[in-house]
Amino acid sequence: MFVLLVPFLGFVWGQWLVASWRARPVRWVMPGAPYLFGFLAFVIVFWIVRNLPFGQFLAP
């Protein structure tokens, strides 16, 4: 799942880099924020379920 998050992290880092280079405040306006929060919720549920007895099939 980290591989799916790498492009987003690169985009955010790029925004921060350009804004700091220009000495301007960073604007954190993300039109896809609901999708990001949904993905984050999915990851948290996945981490919890794979450690429960009935979710053993998700563990490596």
C-alpha cells in the first residue's frame, strides 16, 4: 500500500519545495482529500483486521 501512497507524497513534497523556494506559504488545498481520507481509513482497518484471529488470511 505504500507504493500507492508514494505519488501523493511526492506531490506534497514538491508543493512544499516550490513554496519554500519562493518564500511563500504552502497552500494545502487538495481536491482529492476525501479519497485520501478514505484510503487512510482503509489502511487503518486493514492493519487492525489482519492482527485479529479471523483476519489471519491477510497476514503474510
